[in-house]
Amino acid sequence: MNLSLVAAVPAAWCVVAFSALGAQAARSLEAAAPVDQSGDWSGWYAGGQVGYSQGNANAAPTAAPSTRAGDAFGRLDGGLHVGYTRALPSQVVLGAEADIAFPYFIEDGAIVSPHTTPASNVTEKIDVVSTLRGRVGYVLDHVLLYGTGGFAPSQTRFIDSSAAHPDPERILRVRTGWALGAGADVAIGRGWTARVEYLYERLGRADAVFPSGATLGSNANSHGLRLGVSYALGSSHAHARAPAVESETVPAKSWNIHAQDTFIDQGYTRFHSPYEGINSLTGASQVKNTESATAFVDVRLWNGAELYVDPEIDQGFGLNDTHGVSAFPNGEAQKASFPMARLVIDRLALRQIFGLGGAREAVSDAPNQLAAIPDISRITIVAGRLAVTDYFDGNSYANDPRVNFLNWNIYGAGAYDWTMDQLSWTWGALAELNQKAWAARIGYFLLPAVSSDNAFDTHIPARGEYAAELEWRYSALSQPGKLRVFGWVNHGIMGGYADALTMPVSTPNYPDITLTREVRTNPGVVINAEQGVTGDIGIFSRASWSPGRVEILGGTDCSESLSLGGVFKGGWWGRPNDNVGVSAVIGGLSPIARAFFAAGGVGILIGDGQLNYSQEKVLETYYAFAVARWATLSLDYQYVVDPAYNADRGPVSIYALRIHTAF
């Protein structure tokens, strides 16, 4: 992550400690059993936290300080921490801790936005707050009560949205400040503690002077409450493995924590590009990168019920700000670009399983999944914030850009208008009936209010996405296989291609589809197959279709797609944990969509200003090298022919390096 100097030292400590935390945690979570939870309060620890704070920012033009005004703000943030404590014989504990926190992506850190001149408006955003604090505490049984205080440097960003400048001007400033608070750490398991903490942060003054003449000076302070978890890096239990689920008498775990980090560096060299529109993949060479760090926290509430939450820190950009190719080459690059790291709550959902009796099966411990032995015949109800593809359109060989294929239309179905905000998530509910040889699922999910938006249409249930899927499981040539048929209907606010084309050519930004938005319907279907060939080889295919009459709300500009590929394990060459993937996908547009883009229309991902139509073709191959049980390095290559369905442009070769760690 490209962190500022103010956060560099705490961030470096946190990143190192987070890696060590995950490497040990991957070997530490054990089945619930009577354990000593008194805690060993001496040694290094690391973890993560999320919190909410309310504060006040006092701001005024520096040339007119008497016009100072206060703005109240609320702030959801999250980050990482690392620290060291020393327990004394008197049960007093001394220590020091560094942490770093980033704002929630929708709020983007904004705290104040006053008019500094009649023609300008300066917005101040706090990108990152870090602290370096001492801690003094006292141990009561398995609880450590403590007070804390120290330095609180931060980075703030001033943005001048002057009418005289089409591109906002930005100035970065470093604030000095201090923090004071108190909290409690509670030992909850072997090496693990949960935390609740109050923190008051007093951030120092920052000033900005823009070339436009706009000026702003401000101070900020906040009161916040944080929740977090930490792991003792030197725990004597760090290398204990969780036992396999062997019998119905094994006690089920009441909670687990997993984590992952994925860094992707992707780019290409110059390619043929005779003209470009606002959504075109630029013909000049470029390199972009993305990074995500996720914690998966799962808690069993009662028999069959689990609550899971996945806080994540994201940063980076897709190629061309995630535009220019329908089958976009990086599934980690969604439609929001983050120059600074931001907090995202990926999932916050409740899952309830109702067993129907009969035979049972073992479910292993995994992210968002507690080890258990449920009935094979069961009904599962899920509700909350999640991704539709958590439960629909799955595939064992092409389902996750963090570990296998990167391309959107290979790890997913191109013509499926995936309902989501700009980062893949929505709110909804689903029900699944599972049997030994088949499963059936239905679901209802919120649609974005308009295309590529973070606000959702809450006209429930009149508008939304209605989804259904049937899954058959079978064996062919003694190898497992699955066939899924997934259908959906989106009913919400969308623009129509035909209506946009019938507008007068003199209309500004013709054909402007945003002027045609009304309640419309967009259905579609995906046929999804996977088949094991040998123990080391598996093949898969997806075919998807939609009518292609309306603009896309959350997915990509595609009316039809067909993918075919295979994954090969490295047992052939003595690397059984390595994988090689090879796949190709071809996508197309409906006739009315082609006419819209040929007339200069702009879609959710594409729009070259004109169009010499040809189907878009992509070949992707990767080699995933298992560096360790918890770390994989992948080299990925994609060859894109006729990007954005335009035969006048390309082809382009796209290269990527992916580093993935999972704990």
C-alpha cells in the first residue's frame, strides 16, 4: 500500500505483525474444549480492529479566521495494530502499541466541506490515522483493564472543487496530534484476546493554500469506540493444529478467525489504438496494482446458527480505472478506485441451518465456515450483506480471482448482471435445500439505485434481483461432476438502449442512456458445468445469455458469453500443490447494444466513441507456485482480442503477478 510517511512506521509494524499473526493463526485455532483462558500477558501481539467515532472539525479560510465554523462528522474505520506488553509480578502490565486505521470507503474520510469563496468549495478528508501509544493495565483473572495514551499523527487531504478548474486540485498535509483512552482485553482462547476500547483523538491543525486562491485551515477531534481481536505471536499454542472432524462426538468450535492478503500487479505494453473514448483502454502502456487484506470472523450463536463478518482493507486501481474491456482482466479491481487504503465490510450475514434428519457429512473449518457435522438433507437460510456469487454460480475450478482465474468473465458469467455496489456486495436473503445428489436455491437481493452506484434501491420486494438455481451432482468415469442452471430477473431503474438511440442527435452526450432511466426488467440464464478428469485434472465451462436491451446495473457490458477451461495440479512434475490454469472466453453484445455503442454510447465498463463490432475474445493462463502452505505466487497472462468488442483496437497482451497469502 502506498502509505504516507506519517503512517509508514506504524504500518510497517502492522504489516509485519499481521503476516506473523496469520502464519501462526493458520496452525492455532482448535476445536472448542475446556482451555485455560487466564492469558499470558507478556510478549508481542498483533491483530485488527473496527470502530466508530463521532467528532467535530473546525474550519475556516486562513485569510478570514473569524468565519470559522464547526462541522460534526461520524466515521467508521478499521485497521491493524501491533504491540508488546510485559506483565509484572504485581499483576500490573506495561506495554506499547502502534496502530493504523482507514475510513470506510463510502464516507471516504470526509470531515468538513465549507465554501471558502463563492466559486470554490474545499473538502477535507482524513486518509489515515495512526497512533503510537503507551499502555498501563491491571490483570483481573482473564481480563486486562488498561489505560492508554500517546501520539496520533495523521494524513489529511484537501480538495478544491473550484468552478474554474475542471479537475479538482489536491493538497496533502500531515497532522500531529495525541490520543488518550482506556479499554479491556479479554482472553477468549489459546493465544487469542478480544478487545473493546474507547479512544479520544485530538488531531492538530492543518492548512492549505490552493493556486485558485482558496484557503482552508482546520482542527479536528473525535471520540471513538473500537472492537478488535489480537493474537499472541509467542503463544505456546501457536503450532497446535485443529483436529479433523472425525465423529459426531467431537465438540464443534464456537468461533474461528481466518485472514487473507492478495496483491496483484498488472500491466501491458503499447497496443494498436487508433481512437479512444472516455471508457477506452488506453493504447499507451500502463501498470496498475491492487491489494486487499481481509479478516474472516465467524461465531456460532446457537445450534445451527452462525454470524459472520468480513472486514477488509482495499487499495489500488484496475487498468484504466476498471474500464476498456468487457471481460475485465482483474477480478480484484472493481469499480471503485482507492488511491489510499479504505475499509470495506464485505460480509455481515446470519446463516441458519435446519437439519432434516438422515445421514450426516463433515464440514471442515474454513473462512466463513465453522467445522461441523450437519445433516446432508438440510435447509439453509442466509440473510445480510454478502455477494450473490457466495451461493450462486459457483465452480470448483473458476470461482476466485485471488487463487485461480483473474478474468471477470472466466471466474464468473459474463452476461449475468451481478447485483452489487461498486465493490461486489449487496444485501439480501436466500434459502437452499440440500440433498445428497442435488440442491435448489432461491434468493432476493437489492439492486443498485442506478448503474454502478453504492446506494441501493429499497423498494422491497417490488424491485430487486430474484434468483434461482438448480445444482446436480454426479460421477462420470469415477470422477465428480456438477451441473448448475442459474436464472435471474432484475427489476429496477435502468436505461434502455433503444430509447437512448431515439433521442435527438443534438442531445448533449448523445446517446445519453441516463436520460432514459425508468423501471425496467432484465432476465438471464447461466449454464455452468464442471468435471473432474483425473485426480489432478478438472475442466469447466459456463454459457450465459441475457436479452441485452438495457444498461447494466452492476456487472459488465455483455449479452452473451461462453467460457471453457481446465486446471491441472502439479503432481505430474513433482509439485503437487502447484496449479496451472488455461481458459478462453468469448463474449458478445445484442444487436441493439451494438448500435448504442456504435453511436458513441457509454456503458458501465466500455465505450470507445464508435464501434467496429466484433466479439471480444480472451485467452488466460496462469501458473500458481505454492511458496508455502499459506502463500502462493502466481504468474498470469491474458491475450485480449478486440477489446470492448472493437475490431479497430488491439489485440493486447496483459501480464500479472499475484501474491496471495491465506491463514
